[in-house]
Amino acid sequence: MTKYYLLIKGNVTDVGFRVFAKKIAVFLGIDGYVRNLNSDVQIFCNIKNTKTVEEFERRLKSSNVKDPEKDLSGVYVTEIKTYKEGDKGFKEGEHPITKGFFLEHELLPDDQIRPFEKQSLSRLDAGTFILQTKFNYMDGKYDKMSSALDSLAIFFKAYSAFTGALLLFVLIILAILVLR
């Protein structure tokens, strides 16, 4: 196992990103924890091999919304800086890395955070992640509906042009017949 420090920049705080990162880390068998640092997110972890590191980064970036200019409430990773132990820029975390992957507040001693606060923070993180996932799903549905409506509008414009041309043709034929 090799220690890694990841610094994730972008719209990654208050949008459920840490819970998303935890789910990916657990799936990939990564031990460590994730925490906010101002407007960035830090991950301190142990990872078995470079393929797992690359897969972790790829999946973290996959959380991006389609249009960050329009969707200000969604996750948008702009940069992931990954440092291996020994690299310049590597940072050691404040907490020891144990088996499993955690949100930082899950690691704090009880005298630093009350159990109710710990539960509330976990529920808030999970709720934010679930809502963001649902909003992204609905956004995809609305995109499909919008595309279908655009196609329908193009059809009706073409149909209207065809109908107008047909009506003009009939009027011309009628005018020719009447003028004979």
C-alpha cells in the first residue's frame, strides 16, 4: 500500500462530493478519509497500485455536471492534483489511515463533536448526494424531452412550409382554370 494525497479543486464543497468520493473509494477498496479544505476537497488514502489511482481519479471526475455555468449547485471537478508519498506537495493527514474510508467528521473524537452533530452531518452529506444524483437524473430526462420537442418543432415548421407551398400551388391552379 502506498500513501496518497489528492487535492480536488472546482465546485466540490456543499454539493455532496465527499459522500460521492467515499462511495467510490469503498467500491475500489481504498482506505483513508476525505475532508473539506476551504473551497477544495482533500483525500488522504492508501492505494494498492497506480491503476486504482487512475480509476479513482476517473470516477471522481465522472461526477461533473454537463453545464457548470447553468448548474451552480452541481459537482464540477476542474482539477485533481495527486501526490504520492515522497513527492513534492505530498501532505500527511491529521488522522491515521485505518481500514475503511471515512468522512473526516466520522473520525473526530466525541469530545470534539457531539453524536447528534455527527449523525446530522452524515445525514446532510448523504442527503445532498442523493438529491444531486436525482437532479442529475432529471436533468438528463429534461434534456431528452427538450431534444424531442425541438425535433417536433422542426417537423411542424417543415410541415407548415409544405402545406403553405401546397396551398399556393392549388391557388395558382385555380387561378389558371378560372382565367381560361
